[in-house]
Amino acid sequence: MRILKKRLDFSRDVALREKIIGVFHAVTLQSDLTTVESLGADLRALRKARGLTLQAMADAVGRSVGWVSQVERDLSAPSITDLRHIAATLDVAVSTLFQRGASPAEEDGYVVRSNARRPIGSRAAGLIEELLSPDLTDDFEMVHSTFEPNSRIVDPVTRPTQEVGYLLSGRLDLEIDSRRFTIHPGDSFRIRGEPFLWMNPYDAPAAAIWVIAPPVY
């Protein structure tokens, strides 16, 4: 009996410790990160790009239509849990909704410093994407993409967009509508809703600038 009681006490201690650690992580996240200034407008743009109505969004995150509308108009502040549900519904990384530090008031909406880019994108293995645009409220978004060496995607991507890319460094193989291309620094390319694949079978990373209209993430 004593051994059983000790095991139960230990289990409760572990559960309590894990709960405390979870709360600590949540508090740390809230204190270290701030939501983007254009959060409401960005969420509205992402929702519309996915063809979701306010009702569909509300149902997906377990909130009322009025609450979603207030968040999109920056009248209500979503919690960390809310943001996780919203990010999952929109299929974006939750970090997309945060910024690494408040921009100076005179630069907000105009300038994005290199050390303040928002992580964004598909989160595919081997691909790192950062938002170069100040927010997602324009008719297009500009993204900096880094393709790690010996990485690729397996499933073709098809999205209702017009995209133009410019390779800054490295080499990148693209398959656009079953046509294969090798892109070199200084080359540019266009994708207009066709299915495409990217591959970097080389030993150096490739970096590119992508302009995507309308914004999709």
C-alpha cells in the first residue's frame, strides 16, 4: 500500500509539474512576443483568400461571428489559445501572427527591417520563408524563400494565384505544369495557377524573392 501511495503521489507531482511548466511557457510566449499591428486586417485577408465566411471561421474556432468580426476590426484581442485555433483553421504557422518586436511608429506599415521579418509560409521541410511585405493587406505579398541543400517537396502545389520569383543565389529546379527548369541566380520565373514542384538537389542553399497575388499566407 505504501508503494502504491508513493506511486500515486509521484504521478500527481509529475502532472502538477507539467502543468506548471505549461503555464510558464504560455506566460513566456505572451511576454516575449507581440501580435502584429495589422493582425485583424491580416486575418481578414487570409480568411477571404481561403473562401471562408465569418460563420465558417467562427464555427471552426468555436467562437461567435460577432467575436471574429471584432477581432478582424481589432476591437477584441484573441488569447494565445485563440490564435492557435485561428492559425490551424487558416493553415498557417502561429508564429505568422506574431512579430519579433514592435516597429518604430514612423516605420510601421512602411519598412521591414531584416531582423524583424515574420516567419511565414507552408512550413515544408527544407523551406524557410519570411514575409518582406509590412503586412498582408495589399493585393500581393512579397516573400523571401530559402531552400536548404538537398531538399524538395513531393506533392505538387496548386493555388489560385499569380506568382513571380527571382533567384538571388544558389540553384533551384522547378517543375511547372510538368515542365522542368533549372533556375540560376538572376533568373526569374512565373507561375499562374499551374501545379508546381521545387527541388534543390544541390549542396548549397538557394534564396529567392517571390511575389504572390493575392496573398495566401
